[in-house]
Amino acid sequence: MRAAAHPRRARRVLHILDGQLTLWAGNAEVVADAGAVVAAPRGVPHGYRNDTEQPATALCLHTPAGYENYFREVRAAIARGEEMSEDRLVQFRAKYATRPYPAR
């Protein structure tokens, strides 16, 4: 599991509920365990990945509101049987002023 590198105009805060995620923003990287709260600054390329064999769950908060619709659209497309390739996700992200950066 990973989120491709991307900057956003909004701020993202993640509360790690279960497992462990590696999050990065700019040149900083942190391994966050369950219970940790981390934030990606506005406009800074950031992403996350699960480097473990165990599932991870995180609560994502976005400000200002509106980006949650990206996740709703992706979920609806998957429910319709669409395959989620990186190219397809780029199409969804473009609707929400999010563009990918090269992988780290």
C-alpha cells in the first residue's frame, strides 16, 4: 500500500489507528506506529507506504473539506469493477488539484 508522491493545497493529518506506516513530506521521513498523529504541510510533496507485512489503518483528515470526495469516487469506481491503475488514479487526482511527483 502506498500513496504516490503529491502536493496538495490542503493540509493532511493522519492518525495511525493500527499497524505502521512510513510517511514522508519534503525531505523528512518518519515511521509512525499505532497511536501516532502526523501531518503533511500544505503544498509540500508527501506520501506514505506500508513497509510491513501487516495491514495498517489510518484516519485521514483534510482541510479544507472537499478532498474526501476523491476517496468516494475511487471507492465507487472500484465497486463498479474498475481496475485502479496509477494512470486512473492520476485522472481522479486531477479533479482535486493534486498531481503526482516522481516516486521516491
